[in-house]
Amino acid sequence: MTGQTDPLDPHVRARSTMEGSTRDLSYPPSPEPLAVAVYDNHTHLEIADGENPLHYREHLDRASEVGVRGVVQVGTDVLTSRWSAAVAAREPRVLAAVAIHPNEAPALAESGELDAALAVIDELAAQPRVVAIGETGLDYFRTEPGSGRDAQLAAFEAHIAIAKKHGLALQIHDRDAHDDIVATLLRVGAPERTVFHCFSGGVELARACAEHGWYASMAGTVTFKNAHNLREALEVLPRSLVLVETDAPFLTPHPYRGRPNGPYLLPHTVRAIAEHLGADVDEFSAQLSANTELVYGSWDAHPVAAAADVPGNPLDLSATAGER
């Protein structure tokens, strides 16, 4: 890291998702701007992607040009959570979420480091521009039954407790674990503002969200031709519980599926949902913006620090996990 003067320099971000890939690595063109601005409530700007990876400020500038007024930058381990909090502290278009991703929890538990990592998340949660605990939850796609899932559940419950302690929203990672996540939320008590990030359920999970007042955040997957379950879920969900996200650099919306993603591509998802629901795009965008501010508060609620005031040394994210 010798010679780096900016602790948030893009060249020290996570390893690129394009390693070993044969996909189209060019960024898609910008969509037509939205007339009414929205927020991307879940993105990972620390992860480099594409043939010419964008600096996080380039991502934000492109987003601003098309009607995406702000993002929630999401951590997945101690390093990226610190990065996310540091970016939010200096950039008015960014708020932060911090957590240990469920796929990180088993190894940390095995090495005896999980409690220490969770203590860092608890400390970061006290920062004024950290507005959510996430992404946390359960992932049964890559974790077999046994001690790994036990570690995920313990971490999930600890994150729920941290969110409630600090009065923050909870962003849930739910992969092939709908029933156990719902059961956990009901057993320990969900935070007042609970969000299913990259909602992947169907009508049944949508009904549970509607019943309990949990938010469903729709990513670019809702635009995929085979995502009938997501569009059916939208028909059940109250519009007051719908959010939108990119989960960039993953899950790029149609018609650019597979190419690098960024917050500036969110209008594709917004328009696809509005079209499916038969809603006016401007009215729907206004609803999304209001929903997002109810969950996370205003992006202007806490002032940002001058660049020189951001704590920490240059961050080396080269060991950060790749695609989840």
C-alpha cells in the first residue's frame, strides 16, 4: 500500500469479480434519467469489476446523473464494514451498513474470531452515518447442515441484537433459508425496520413480509425473464414495503444481465417494476424514495467529515471475498 494517500482509493478495493471470466466486461450505457429520484439501498462499491473498474465517486456521479440520489454502501466483513463506514463519513451521497456476511461466519467461528468481529460491528454501528446492520442472515446454498449453519444462526441473532441496541435497520441476506429466517425473526423479535435484501422468495414470503411490516428490496433479478416468483410477490406486497437495490456489481438488470453493475443502472429495475404493476413511474419512484427514507432516515441528517478527518490507514481489500 506504499504511496497511497487516499484511504478510499479504488486501487485498494476488493479483488475484481472479473478474474477468470469470459463475460462482457464493459459497463452498460446510462439509462434515461428518472424524473423523480430514488435510492439504491444496497450496493458494494468496494468491489472492483469490469475492464475499467470505476472509482466509487465515478459510480456515484453516474448515479446522480440518472436520478439515483444516494446509496447504502454495505459491508460484509470487518474490513469492508470499516471501509463502508469511512466512505459514508466523508461522502454525502452514501450511508453505510455494516455486518459479517453469513458465509464469513463459519470460518470466523472455527478460528475463534467471530465474537471479536461482531464487537467491531457493534462499535461501527454507533457511527452517525451507519444506518443499518447488514448484510446478515442465513445462506444454505453454500453451507451444509451442521456447525457452519449453527455459526450463521449465532451470528444472525447477534446482528439482530446489535441492530435493536442501536435502533438501526436490519438488512437480511436470505439464500435458500426463507423458513428459518422468518422463524428466527419471530422467535427473537425483528428490529422495527427489517429489510429482505435482494428479495428471493415468492408469494408466501411476500405475505409474511406484508403481515409483519418487513420490507422487500428488489434487485435486478426482478427483471430476469424467469423470475416469475418475484413478480408474483410484487403483486402481494404493499407498495409501502417495496425498496429497490442494485447489489452492484452483481445482478445487473435486463437487458445487460452478466455485465458489470452499478447504482446508475437502477432505473432499469424501477421501470420494470412499475410496468409490471401498471404504476406511473414518477409516482412509483416517489413511493420508493419515501419508503427508503422511512427505513434509513435522511442522507442529510448527519453532516459528513472533511476528507482529512476520516480515520484509518489506506485499506487493503485484496483479500475480500468475491461473488456471493
